[in-house]
Amino acid sequence: MQIIHDILKGKDTEAYVSKIINRLMDRYSDRLHTELAHRNMTELFVAVLLSPQCSDRQVNVVTKDLFRKYKTFDDYANADLRKLTKDVSGLNYYRTKARNLRSAARMIVDKFNGDVPTAINQIMELHGVGRKVANVILNEGFGISEQGIAIDTHCITVSQRLGLTRHKTADKIEIDLMKRVPKKDWKVVSNLFIALGRDTCTARKKFCGRCILKDICPSSEA
Ligand code: SF4
């Protein structure tokens, strides 16, 4: 823990973060976008809203059929809740997600003229949308990254092990990353950490021996 403390306090923090981002960019430049399948803003919104507590693969299986049945926010807003619930029943927390999806779609239609808003506070007014979901929608859907950084479980694990945060909650970790990662990298840092988290820095086990950050990471066991 002392090493982590020193890195964060030291004057080399900027160089340290820059080294992390550059190496991850070199290795994972093909993984800078979400793996949730979508062809437009409506599909992205729906996929991201359905994604918490599920793997991207699980969501993609469900949305393959879902997107054939529902094309627009009007379709979701006017959906029969029992049918919609059945259509997303392959996902964890599907009952809540179906309710949130229909409510969010109704709000998009009624309050935002059928368009997903581009301000994070407005997106977070929609049912079922927390900061992480809002950040992914802004980043992937609109190319807007200056309002925050999407923090998922991989980002939490990787940020902690790299010594970029001491916090445990996503909201506090997002604030730490926004302080330490240059703004120009906000649009990529989340997907880069996800790629590393899936590859070598998994929550269950660290594969430091084959990690590209093993010589600079304070938690390295290599
Ligand atoms: S060196 Fe180990 S702990 Fe550090 S980022 Fe890589 S896998 Fe994770």
C-alpha cells in the first residue's frame, strides 16, 4: 500500500499514467469500443440499459431477437410489459430491466422528443440509468467523453491495483480517475481498463507474468 501511496503523491504521477495509457493503447487499440452489439442510438441505449450484472455476450444473445421486434423508442414505450419482460428474460434482473426500459423509453418520447439527451444529468433522469450507463451512452453514442468516465467492475479492479485509487465505490473511483487521467484520454481509458481486466488483471486472479504493465504496476507479482 505504501508504494501506491508514493506513486500518487509523487511528481511522476503524470508520467506513470501516460505510460499506462500508451502501453494499453499499443496492445488494445482494437478494443476501444463496447462489445455490445448495436446499429444505432436506440439499440445502443437499450443494450447498455440491459447490460448491468450481465456479460456482453449474454446481452447480445437477448438483443439479437429483441431488436427484430422493437425498432424505435415508441415501440418500447408502447410495449406490453408482460411480453417485453419475456423478451428480456434471458438476463439477470430482467423484470426490473423490462420495467425500466419501458419507462425510460416513455420519458425519451414524452420529455425529449424521441431523442436520447446529451447532458449526463438528463440521461440520468431516465429510469434505470446510473452514471456508468450514462457515460457509456455518451461516449459510444455521441462521442462525448468530457462529462465523465464509465466505471465497471474491471475498471474498479484495475484502477485499484494500479494505485490510481484507494476507493471502492464507482463514483469515488471515477472522481480519482478524472483527476489523474488527462481529459483527452477519458474516452478510451474505460475500455482499455476493461480489456486489461479481461485479459490479465481479472478480479479472480492476476496474471502478472504476462501483463504489459508488470514492471511499473505497484501490485505486480511478476
Ligand atoms: S501487473 Fe498484475 S496487478 Fe498489475 S495490472 Fe498487470 S495483472 Fe494487474
